[in-house]
Amino acid sequence: MTERTILVVDDEPELLEMIRAIFARAGFARVVTAASAAEALALLGGRLPDMAVLDVMMPGMDGFALLQEIRARSSLPVLMLTARGEAEDRVSGFELGADDYLVKPFLPRELLLRVRAILSRAYPADRRVVRLAAAEVDLDRAEVRRGEETIALTAREYGVLRRLAESPGRIVTIGELCQSACGEHWQGYESTLMTHIRHLREKIEADPSAPESLLTAKGLGYKLIVREGME
Amino acid sequence: MSAQRFLRRCLAPCAKLLPLMLAANLVLVFLAILLPVGALVGAVPVTAANFALMLWVLRRQMRRADEAAGALLAGAERIAGGERAALPEDGEYPELCAALNRAGYRAEERERTRVEWVRGISHDIRTPLSLVLGYAGALEDDLALPAEARAQAGIIRRQSERLRRLVEDLNLISKLEAHMRPLEPALLSPAELARRAAVDFLEQEPDARWPVALCAEGAPEAIWGDESLLARMLGNLLLNAAAHNPGGCHIWLRVNGGEGFCRFVVADDGAGAPAEKLAELNAEDFPDQVYRATGGDGATHGLGLRLVCRVVQAHSGRVRFANESPHGFLAETTLPAGRAAICCRD
């Protein structure tokens, strides 16, 4: 993932430098910057990056107009950055084809989480293997490998584990996991989720009664502790 | 309007009938002189008819004046509520109606200007705050730095996040108070709302000084509400508990309900609030009070809780603040579960 090329467009030079530094510290070596939409379009005329991070409020052509130009040429994944955060701005961004939206000011980890999530969705061909304390989960094949043993995941178990793996180390709520397992109308699915969690622990933990990887946050949800993330 | 002018206005139509009444009375006098008996017989019904006519006209005018005064009062109350008066300028008291309409229009324009000013300020603050928050976060996460430097960066990061939240609250309050933030009602799971609020809070404050215990037994399966506003309400209540107990405290987030309503309770075992502060928070006009800071511990009962009250108001709910026994603070918000309660406020 970190070998992907990211284009960042913002008219504030200090902000541009800060974002470039955030990506560099996270291992993204190929970060290209542009201080205006015109400069960005000139860069896009050459080799296309793998993703773009666009500021909305820029003098001259703004981020929305730049997004429209990008969409006219490609389906490049785009994250919009804005200092406004109005609901109508978010809707406009999504209607124009933005993949996600981040309101300034933001923490570096918030930016990195969104970028990684967008890249994971946009480039699923990247091999997705999650290494846990006692097992390895191959998300492409929906399999758990524990020593010599290979165990298949059910569709629902896969949905739950994939969602947890998207946010390693962070609590994912019961509702979000139910939604991953069974879709939008998940109310009433909570007790079935507990069954999926129990089965998952039996597959990925050395001792399901003392889990090291799939932990409970009581009353809130669950979190997945990974040794190494997705490749 | 003075009583004299009011009476003059009520009696004005009588002036139009004056010539007729004068003629009738002259005829009566003439008949009384010529034919005392006939005049006596004829005078009684004519006099009675005179009085009845005058009374009917007076009563009709008083009723019309009363209705017009009621409409004027309603228009004045709409202006006080931040809306236009929208009074008809071709009926009773046209000058007064036109003046109230102009006053309402100007009040609306002033409110809109205020909201735009707040929005502009909050927009201008965001970019410099982005740099402060971004670099503070990066320094805090930099393992190459000494622990003390990283801890100091953490303080800068936390205070920057607090500033971020203040700016967002200020922006949102100004829009809610000016009725420029329409509700976006959706069917929500209150238990899941509470879970996400707790998780967001724990991610912002990961050092475990404020553990949150959630209990959603008895929570309704679904309620109608504006998801982002309700999330903000719960987030502010959790942050309020942390802000007033910097040394740490336990926080409980309870969700329950009954027929047609849902209740969120955020309680802690911290310091609680002084009695006069509780009285201020529970006053009906608390959200209308200007943002103020307390003295003493330097903590504030201002913007965050004011936003909570505005969100509850927007959902036609009610909020109660109290101290817990033996110590601690409690905020209880009760919201109607149905769509009608919030849609009527759009």
C-alpha cells in the first residue's frame, strides 16, 4: 500500500508540507504536491497518481471543480479536505464522486486511516493477509491458517473479521459489526453476532476462552489486535 | 395605543351613522311636540333600536380590534423567536403591521449576518488549527522524541482538539438558534448511538482516566432523530464529565425508554456541580444565556451544555441536570421517539 503514489492539492504551503510529512512518516514515499488546481491538472496530464487528496477552498478553481475535471478523465480515488464541514458540502462532494471527506483540523492518524481505507477499497488486488497472535487470516481467500491447518470462514464471519481488520486496535461497535455481517437492517442481530464472535475465536485464537487477538470492549463492541496489517 | 385612541377607533363607525340617528331623533322630537302620545309610543322602539345599533357597532369594532391585537401579539412573538412577523398590511392597524414586518425582517437579517460571521470566523480558524493539531499529533507519536517532549506535545494536541470542538459547537449553536440548521431526521438505534459516542470519546481520551460503562438494557429499538446532532449531544456530555474531573472519574452512559420516549443518562462519580450552578443549568432560559465561564476551577458550563440544550429543544425533548449521590454529576435527556415531534420543528 505504501508504494502507492498520492497527489495532495492545497493552496496553503505550510499545510501542504505538513501533509507531505505525515505521509512520509507513515511510509508513503511517493507523495506529489500541487499548490493549485491548475498545477494539479498539469501533473495529472502526465502519469496518474493512485489517489488524490484535494482541498475544497482554493482560489481560482476550487476543489469541487477540480474533482469534476478528474472524474471526467478517471475514477481516481479522491479524499476531500475542507475547512467548512457543512452537510451540504459533504453531499456535494459525494455527488461529484469523492470517496470520502475529512474536515480540518484533523489529526495525522485520522488522515492516514481514511487514506488507507480508501486505498484498500480502491485496490483490492493488494494481497490482504492479517497476522494475528496465533493465526493468519487471508482475506482474499476468506481462510484462517493456524499452523498446518486451514479453516474456511463463513460469509458472515468473513464480514465481521474484515470489518475488524479495517480498524486494527480500535473498537468497532456492535452495530457496525452487525451491519457488516447482515446488512442495513441489523437490529435484533446482536445475539447472533455473539455466536459469530465465539466461532471466530475458535478459529483464530490459541485459547478461545482467553482471547489475545479478538478482544471484547464490554457493552461497546470488539477490537482486533494484529501483529502485522494488510500487505 | 392609549385607551382614548382605542375608544375613538371603536366608535369611529358610529360617526358614519350619526346623520341617520340625528334625523331619527329630530323626527322623534317633532312627533313628541305634535303628538305626545304617538311620540311616546313611537319613541320607545326607535330609542331602543338606536341603542342596539350603537352597541352592535361598538361590539363588532371591539372584536375586530381584539383580533387585530392578537395578530399583532403573535407577530411580535414570532419576531422574538427569530422569525418574520408576516402580518397583513391591508387590514386593521396597517402602519403597526408594516412596522412590525420591517422589524422582523431586520432581526432576521441581523441573525443571518451573525451566523455568517461565526461561520467565517470558524472557517478562518480551521487552517491554523490544522497546523497546530497536525504537528502536535505528529510530535506526540514520534518515538524518537524524549517522553517529556511527547507528553507536552500531547497537551498541545488535546487543547487543540478542545479548540476544534469549541469552534464546531459555536458554529452549530449559532445555526440552531437562527433556525438555519434544518434537522435531518432518520430512524436510529439509540443503543448504537450511545456506543459510537462512547467509542469516539475513548479514542479521544485514550489514557483511561475516564472509563465509560454503557448500559442499554431497556433501550427502545429505534427512535427518530438527527444522527449527527444527537451524537454531538452525547459527545458533549461525555467531554463535560472529563473536563470537570481532570484527575479522572468513572462515567456511566445509560440508555432506556418507554412508550414513545427514549432517555439518555450520562452520570459520573466526580466532583459534581455547586447548587447555584445546577439552578442555572436547569433554568428554562439557560440556552438563551450568553456563554459564560465559571470562576474557581476555570472549567466552563457554557457552550457544550448550551448545545446539548439546543439539540434537545430541536428534538422537542427535555433535559435535567442534577448531582449524584454521594458525589458526581448527572445529565438526563428525554426525547420523544416518534417522527412527528421533530418534524413539526422543521
